[in-house]
Amino acid sequence: QARSIVPTQNGFQVVKSVTLPNGKVKVRYQQMYHGLPVFNTSVVATQTEKGIGQVYGMMAQQIDSDVVSTSPQVEQKQAVSIALTHYQQQNPSLTSADLVTENERAQLMVRLDENQTAQMVYLVDFFVATNEPARPFFFIDANSGE
């Protein structure tokens, strides 16, 4: 990333590109940190023949001071199991036999917590196939499992 204000361990990855009728191209970029997406951050740039014009969006800074390693201590399957346990605790009327889940997913990423501190987490979600279907989402700390 030549001529970038972003340190080299950070970067942006193209998510979507749309060409407008006037020839301008709008490009949405996802912020990345050492190959991991940064939750709730993206930048939109307008490109013309003259180059990049307007740029706006959200970007997390100084992630490296909070996230020193991108090797999780918690495995993906453990994160899903922890999220399922949390869901059962929040829904005590569901027995283990009642809790039928599908499409379990856990994506490793970086997010800013409520104190604006970066942390490596799994974003876990799954489909709960009950009489009242649900798709809960959980952030599970990739180091502590909390």
C-alpha cells in the first residue's frame, strides 16, 4: 500500500464495486488486520479517471497495541460450543434434546469492545430449529473464551 496513512500490518480488501451511470466507480473496502477482518469498519471510495476522490467510512487505529498475536488460544469448534452453552443459559426452557442447530459458523476477526479496545474474537452464529426459530449471534473472545 504505497502512500498510505495505514501501517503495513493493516490494509483494506475490496468487498464490492459499482460503476455509476456517470462513469464514477464506488468501491467498498473492508479493513483487515493481519488477514483478519475488522468488525464494523469499512471505507467507501469514489474513483474517477483522475484517481480516487472522496473517501469516507470507519477505520480502527492502533490495533497492534491491543492485539499482539493473531493466533487464537480458543479453537473454532470450542467457540461454537461456548456460544451454544450461552444460548442454552439464556433459554433455560430448552433442553439439550430440544436444541437442534444448523449452519453453525464461527469467523475469526478483530473488533473494538465498548472501551474501544481491539480484541480478537470469533463471531459465532447458528440457526436454532425450534417452534420459535432463531439465529443468535455471539462474540467469543478468541483467547479467553469469554
